[in-house]
Amino acid sequence: MTITEKILAAHAGVEKVDPGELINSKIDIVMGHDISTPVAIDELERIGADRVFDKDKIVLVMDHFVPNKDIRSAENSKRVREFAKRHQISHYFEVGDGGIAHALLPEKGIILPGDVVVGGDSHSCTYGALGAFATGVGHTDLAAAILTGELWFKVPESTKFVYDGKLPKWTEAKDLILYTIGDIGVDGALYRAMEFTGKVVEQMPMSGRLTMANMAIEAGAKNGIFEPDRITEAYLREKTARPMKRYESDRDAAYAEVKEYDVGRIEPQVAFPHLPSNTKPINEVGDIAIDQAVIGSCTNGRIEDLRVAAQVLRGNKAAPYVRLIIIPATQEVYRQAVQEGLFEIFLNAKAAISTPTCGPCVGGHMGVLAKGERVISTTNRNFVGRMGHSESEIYLANAAVAAASAVKGRIAHPEEVVKT
Amino acid sequence: MILRGRVWKFGDDVNTDVIIPIHYCTSGDPQEFGRHCMEGIDPDFPKKVKPGDIVVAKRNFGCGSSREPAPIAIKMAGISCVIAKSFARIFYRNAFNAGLPILECEDAPDAIEEGHEIAVNLDTGEIQDLHLGRSFQAKPIPPFMQDLLREGGLMNHLAKQLNLRKVAG
């Protein structure tokens, strides 16, 4: 069996599962945020259920439209806050002590290898970086999970991705996943598990694994997963006392497909409007002027991303008329960036630095686009209208490329800004 | 159950951001979702739809976010059923939970054109294009999901199982 099949079998209480099989699975962690949770609460109220399956296994994070952008979003947050109080939810994260859920839960040690995790957000697949089975659900499934701690799943087939070779200087985990989605398409892993393996992945820090697992959904996958290893253990040490289970895929595990990549040939990637699969290597991008650059989100808002951005922005400024917006993903990332002196570099570069929020990535607030505007963004989706007007354009890239582009006022290679 | 309606055609990768932009999702008002259905592709779509019309699309329909207002918006706009070559998996689950019938069919989306009158048998998965006089066979809905639909969705199923007070349908 694959790691995904083993985790699902264990949570369904059976020895073995096969792809295509429908199972009922126990859930270790259920996550909801300020958009998905209020409607899940509606569903619970509709059937007269005023209880939760386990107050210690539900995580509620105010991250999308926070600090609340308007009265509606304030009412929604209030609804979730009152629910959390009433049911004494142990993991409730408020503005000022939390951040973006998919960066926050790993950072707090809430997700462990071997867990089954569901979240009322499509990027819940991020948690697969820790060797968990994690997937996104809508608000009815979220309500059912909050109430019962169980959900039905169809066991997915797995595709194995093998990354070998030596990463070029400015190529990041973001580029590997963009390249992969460009190769297989936005439905290239539809209904499947994406299992990330290979020598490059074995050396990859947790931040990179989180970035890659985060975008599994952009290839249509049910989950993205990495086998837990010494890097996973080192990351979780001192974060948690909860016992963890390490699963590995069998040598003879069955895969629907195996894809192999030599990363030495993968340059920084840019995904053009309006699909994450519409990728080009940076050297083939041409002259594309930008109005805004966004560095942040559940994909690339961790301290490692901010360090890379600072490396490019040091001694540079955003080009005239270009807005540079930097959003540390969590309160801890924010604190660390301050302590490392990154804010000084960002402020000198004319960056607007925001408190943690999903904000502009979902076209919520903190950097929504006008008609005809172009943004380069470290986020995960570039669909029509995602970040603002339906005639705006989104280009996806890593943090170094976004930073270099802010400085040049057009999509630029980091080497154009940082002399090496 | 047989549905009959006029077809609206869409292509590949119709995503949840174009089906219903997120700023409408905070209202929690299904009627509002319906009024903005497909706004990212055709803002006049909800005005053009007649109740019972059917959406026929190509691959990966409903990709992107997990927002359940996406199938709700389609349902509230008056669409009775969506037929596509494939659906994004979260949308697939959400459609059943929201009570929007959906069918996967490989060849019908290539043949059926916009404006055609079609009849869809939800029990057998048979799709008839009355304009072309041709039939297509969709994948049958898994029995487990048919049971869920019969019970009025996942929450009603749970209410029954847990012996809870059921407030509304």
C-alpha cells in the first residue's frame, strides 16, 4: 500500500484499502475558518445539533477577511468566536495570536504524521507536508466532521513524483510545484494523491514541502503527501507531545502513474493568467509590466520566503507606481521577521507590510486589483477575478521573482536585481 | 427522475472563483449566490437562465476553492443539473451535499450544443439530446451517494442516525 492508503486504512479500522473503495474514516483534526465555519454552524443548527465531537480536535482560525474588512465579515467572525466560546474549543486562533491556518497549524505542532485532517478550505492539503492525509471539504462536510469526527472518503489512486538533481540558484519549491502543474495540467492529478519523493525532496526543509503540498489541489489532487523523516521529526520536536505514527509506502505499492523530474533543468517559473498550469520559465516571460507585487499567503508567507525576498530587496526600492505588499503568514513569522531585521529592508524598499491575512489572495482586502491591473504574486491561484476585477491579471511566482519584479516594475529574474 | 431543459455550454476548468466570487459568499444568502452565478464568465447568465435549464461543460468543472456556495449558486440560478466530462473532487462532494444533481459523461459534452433541449434520467444516467436525436450514457451515481440524496443530504442522514431534531428540509 501507499502511505495515503495506509493512513486511510488505519483510520477506517481495516487492514487494507484499495483505490476506489469507499470508507468511513475517523478524523484527528478538523479545521474551519471565518468563511467556511459560519455556514457550517448554520448546517449544525438546521438539524438541531449543538455539540462538537471533541473540543480538542477542532481548530478554528480567523484568517480570511481579518482584521474584519466590513460588517458582514465582522458578523461572520463573531459567529465563529461565539461558537468557539460556547463549545470551549481549545484551538481557537484570534486576530493577533494566529495567522493563516495552513501556515499556523504546522507551526503550532497541531498536525502530526499519520493524522487524517480535513479543513473547510481547499488548501488544507498543505498539511500533507508533515506526512498526514489532509484534504479540503465544503461547509456541509465540515459541519458533519465537527459533529461526528468522521467522514466518508473514496480511497484515491496515487501518482508518485520523483525529483532528483541539483536545484539551480533561484529555483525554489514553488517552482517545482508550478513546473509539475504545468506538466500535468490543472486536472493532472484529479481525484488522486500526489506523493512527493526523490533526493531533492529528502533534503527539502519543511517550508518547501508545505509550499508543494499546498498546491496539490491546483492539479486537482485530493491530497499531497511526503513521507515523514528526520526533517519532519526535527521540525516537530518541542512543538508537540502527542504521539505520532510514521507511515511509509511499501516498495511494491501500486501507483497510477510515476513522473520523474531532473530539477537541474527547472528555472524559476511564472504561471500566466488564468490557470496555475499556464507556466513559462522566467527567461521566456518577455516584457510584462506589473502594478503590484504580493509576497505572502499559505503558499509562500513563511519566514524562509521573507528571507529570500529580503535578499532581493536589500538596498532596492519598489519601482515608481508599483505597490509592494508583504504579508507574513503568522504572528510568529511576523515577530521573527522583525527580530531578523527584515522589516527594515522591506520598509526601505517601500513595502506595505500587513498583519497576517489571506486578504488579497482571495480578492478580499489588503490589495484588491482594479480593471486592467497586473499583479505578480506568491499565492496559488490566478483564475479570472480571483484577486479583484475580472479584467485584472495574476502571475504566480516564487518570493524572489516577485521581489525582483517589484523593483523592476516588470516581471524580472532575481539575477537582474541581485548581483552575484 | 427525469429532468428536461435547455443547455448552456461551458468549457474546461470552470473554477469556483468565476462561478461565485468569494465576496458574495460572506452573505450566507443562497438567493444572492444565485444572482451572481457565473459572474466571472458572463455577468448576465442568471438573467438568461430559465428554471430547469442544464449546464453542460468539459473537463474539471468546479476546480479551485472548497466553497460550497458554488453548487448552491448554480442551483439557485435555476439550473437543474450539471453534466461534465469530469468534476473537481471537492465540487463533486459539495454538489451532492447542496442537492445539485451532477453527472459525469465523456462524450455528451462534445456533441451537445448550446440551446439544445435535452432530457436527463438521473436514475439510469441516460442523457438524450432531443435536437440531435442521440443518447449518451453517463456514469451512474454511486449507490452510497444515491442513498444520501434520498435521505435529503448528509446532514439529514446524520440527524436521523444521531436521533436529532430535524428542523427543516
